[in-house]
Amino acid sequence: MSIAGHSNFAFKTILQLMLLSVLVVGAPSAATANAKYAGVVVDAKTGRTLYADHADALRYPASLTKMMTLYLTFDALKSGRISKSTRIPVSRNAAAEVPTKLGLKPGQTITVEQAILSLVTKSANDAATALGEFLGGSEAGFARMMTARARDVGMNSTTFKNAHGLPNSAQKTTARDMARLGMALRDHHPEYYDYFRTRSFTYKGRTYGNHNRLLGRVKGVDGIKTGYIRASGFNLVSSVETGGRSIVAVVVGGRSGRSRNAHMIDLIGRYLPKASTGPDRFVIDRPGTGALVASVRLPKVDAPVPSGRPSVETVTAYAAGDGTGANNDAVATAIARPKAPVKAVAAIDRIATGSTNSEGWVIQIASMPSKVQAREILERTAQKAPALLGDSSAFTERFTMEGQIYHRARYAGFETKTDAWDTCRALKEKSISCYAVPHDPNQQS
């Protein structure tokens, strides 16, 4: 073989080896060689896990933390506690945060919308802390709110300690929990979710591009958030919706931003075609948006959890839609603990005639300690909104949580998720708290 032939052969061999290396690195299984890695892909329409690798292992969220900061900000906007033009004061603590940041100064203010945009694009740590201090009274108070809301939406392995995601050894999450938060942001705050599509943000004459390089480059990607600290590696949560399919994918622990993005693109290409094209059959229970949710759900540090049963007035205040608390099954459990175990027995008490259609959706108004209280709330709600609930059927449903019996107050008769959620939004305009879930006549807790 000639010298030229040897050179040509060697060049082809090197190219083949490089191609093989790219293919291996791109494969999901190869990511497990990285001790920081975790990944998951979830079908957002069914809740089915399409791919998982260390999905439940504890990891550092880094700036994925800001997804919960934004979730609570959207809660406050929806409840009317703040508006997009509300001005947020900047403390010395907020201004002192390390980059990335906007360079905010102590004593100045920034609007809520400017803070939101800076979080979804620049991932500004100073703006995140300012938001947290404003909404939670302090950085520590807001972190307790964040952890409480994490429990509300089923993120049972997540603990937050700050609003921005900068290093804290106690701030942990899992890839699966972050996928759940991504779906909760889409489903619970659709009116604000479009912020995550923002490609750039201009503040004081300077334009900041979105750190999420998949936006506009990968078909169907509409958010959500990137993150990086040395302890976590490069993180990314992606929401994808196209061709009638919908997934949320999470990559934690990438070795670089480029390799993380390449791996995410690979996951989307592999698992989006395996997602369902049918109707939405999965929902994360929507918590209430009241200002006192955190103080009820999660006491201050080292404070004992009340052991006595709350009064009827206390539970009613948090469940009857007065805007002071969350309206789901966990409320009563957070403010009461059982004295003795009670066997779980499902029981449906239909107040009005009509089917509770196991294939449809129901609206839950409250969970109460007694059936009488649940029925009273249903009657009051029907009187407040007869036009909205005239075609639905009121019923109560008994369940147990941590050994205590409670009664859901619900309305059935909604064929689709959209019908139920639209009715819920209309009820909330009348100051009636609610959330929608697919109906399961055999449901027990």
C-alpha cells in the first residue's frame, strides 16, 4: 500500500472512531457513567414514564430551583396578591447575590414582570432573591413556602433552601420531581406559562438572551429552564408539545451545556414518538393559591406540628373558598393528626340525581372532617353559582389520610378536562376555590 493509501486508510479509521464515540456518548445508557447524572422523560398526557435513569436519586437542582420561585410568583399573580406592575424592593442581601444577575442595587425596585423575565432568560439570582423575600417575608420564609408547595404538587423528595439555586447542601431534588414541577407549571398556570418561551429580555438598555438553547431550534420545545452549579453539573428541563404528543424531559448532571443539550435532543427524538396521542388523562392536583398556605402546611423551623383536631371553623376557613388556604385533601392533614388509625373505606354520597361518570372529570370544592360540612359547602357553592353548576351533580366522597376520615365535596358531570377547568376558572372569579381531577369512583387515599 502506498503512503497516500496508508494516510487515507488512517484518516477513514479516525473518522469512524469519532462517529462511534459520538453515537455512544449520545446514547442514554452512557450517561450513567457520570455520577451526577439523572434523567427522566414523562408522557404529560398519561403520566407514564417513558425513560428513567437514576430518576429518583437526590441531586442538586441549581437554577431549576427558579421554576418553583416562578410557580409561587404565578400563584400570587393569580390570587391577586400582586400584579405584573407591582414593584419589588431590592435588599442588600438580594443585591449581594453572585452572578448570574442583573446587577440590582440595594434600595432600588424592579417590577414583578421584569423579575419574571430576568429569571426565565438570564436566570438572575439577585431578582430571584428579591422576589422570594417579597413573597415570603424573608429568604428562609420563602424557602419554607417553596418546600410546602413542592409537597402540594407531589414533589415528595424535594427540599428548597433558597429562591435561586445557588449552592446549599440541604437543597435537593430528583429528576422525577422536576418533571412533575414542569407539568404543574404548564397545567396550573397556562396563562403565565408563555413566559418560558421568551427568547430575550431587555433591562436598562441591555438585552439578555435565554440560556435555553433548544428554544426555536428543536421542534415543539416551549421551555422550561436550565441550571448549573459545580455540584450539580448542567441541568435542563424541557417541555415538548407537537404532533398531538406532549412530554416533559429532565437531564441533570451534564458535563457541559453542549453535551447536556445534545443528550436532551437525543431523548426527545427517542421518546416523543412513544408518547400518547390520545386525550389528556393525567393531572396533578391543583393546590390553592391563598397567602396563608405555607404557614398552615409547613410550620416555622423547629415548631411542633399541632396534634389536636382543628375546629370546624378553622377547617371551613381554609376549605370554603375564602382565599386563605389551599383546597385539597392535604389541608386537613397538615393541621391535624389522628389519634388512632381508621380503616380506609370509600363511600360516595350523591346529593343530587345524576351520574358521576367514571370516564369524566369532577371539580373538588373542599375536603372536610364531616359529611355534613362537605354537603353544606356544596349547597352554598350551588347557591353562589347556579348557572355554572346547574348541569352537574353534587356528591361527597369519603377517604382517609394518615388514619383520619375526611369527606371531599365535589361536582361531577364534566366530560373533558377543559370543561372542568373552564368551570373552575369561572368559579374562582366568584371567589370559590376549586380544582379539577379525573373521576375515579373507587378512589381511596
